[in-house]
Amino acid sequence: MLATTLSDCSPPSVERHRFDLDAAHVAAHALWERGTPSLGRRVLSAWLDGHEPSSAQRSRLVHVHWHLLLFELPRGRFHEARARFYAHVLPAVHEGEDALTDAPSALWWLDLSDPDGPELPWAAVRARAESSLRRNNEPWIEVHNLLAVAGARDRTTLDEWLCHHAGRARSRAETSVVALAEALRAYVSGDYAVAAAALDPARFHAPALGGSEAQNELFSKLRGAALARAEAAAGN
């Protein structure tokens, strides 16, 4: 059971108490919110080592790998995080839309956590997102389409999206999507102060988009990076 796994957290205990995919997902969120990435990595790694997913579980399994990728980053395990992306997330990008949100989020986490790391495979993620942008998406999906486009430094598509959507938001969620698009457009153009201002909580309300605490933490990290870069530029 999940409660047993979280209360008795030695690796042998994790191996004894195999739990289902729903429990693995709940454990990932609980351990992230507790601020225990090392334990989270051990728990999810032990579960994944003994789990054979069904085809119906595929998209949810990709999401568990996204969680495990995040657990690698606080300890500086950037190589392992990238390897997990290439092995378990990127194939889902090529084969369908099972990683429509997880792939751009994971790449931004890698980019912001290890800015001097190797070039990341934004082209494939951007191509999948661009096809999705042609549809009328819920805000959570649209946010990740925009993250993918921005990660690929595609300012033209961002401009086109903003031209069509800016000033037309009718809800707090839609207003937050526009604010994020403006922030991303500024960030990839090097206007870091503008990016940070667009992500100010007064304008951008991440909870309105429907993501979890772990998912929404990316936006705080992006704003922090924008503020740091703006301050560095002001000091030069």
C-alpha cells in the first residue's frame, strides 16, 4: 500500500510493497511536496524496475518518468535526467501525444537547471506542439504548446499566437495563458525584466491552469531565472 511505502522508506521496503500506477503517481507528488527528491528517486526507480505497463497505461507511465526526471535534478544528476528524457519521454513525442505536456515541461526543467548542458531536442517537441496549437485547446494544454514553441526559440509562432489571443481572454485561466505567452516571448528575446513582470502573481495565476504543485513549480523557476538574468544584465 502507498501509506506503507511512504512511512517505511528504506529501499528494501519499497521493493516489498509494489504498488499500482495510481499509487506511484500519488507517491511522486507527496515526496516532491515534502522536499525529498532523493527518496522520491529511490521509490519511483524501485517501482519502475518491477513494473510492466499495459498499453493503456502508456501516457500515465510517461508522466511517472517525468516525475522521476525532476527528482534527478536537485542532486545535479543532469546526465541521468537527460537520459531518462531520451529513453522514456521523447519516444512518446515521436509516436503520438502522450507527452504533449510532459515533454516541453521536462525540457524547460533541464534547460533552467543545467543552462550550460548540451543542446536539447526541441525541434521534435515543437513540431508536435505546433500541430496541437491549430486546435481549440484547454488552457493547460495550450500553456505547454507555448512552452514547446518558446523552447525552440520560435518567436514568429509566439507572435502569431499573441496577435490572435492577446486582449481576448475571458477567464483567469485564459488571462494567465496570455501572460505566460508574453513572458516566454520576452524571455527568448532576452527581455528578462519584462518576462519576470509578466509572470508576477498579480498577472499570472498558475493554479487557475489546473496543474499540480510539482507541475506549476516550473513557472516559479522560470520567473526566478528571468529575475536573475535581469539583475545580472542591470549590473553590467
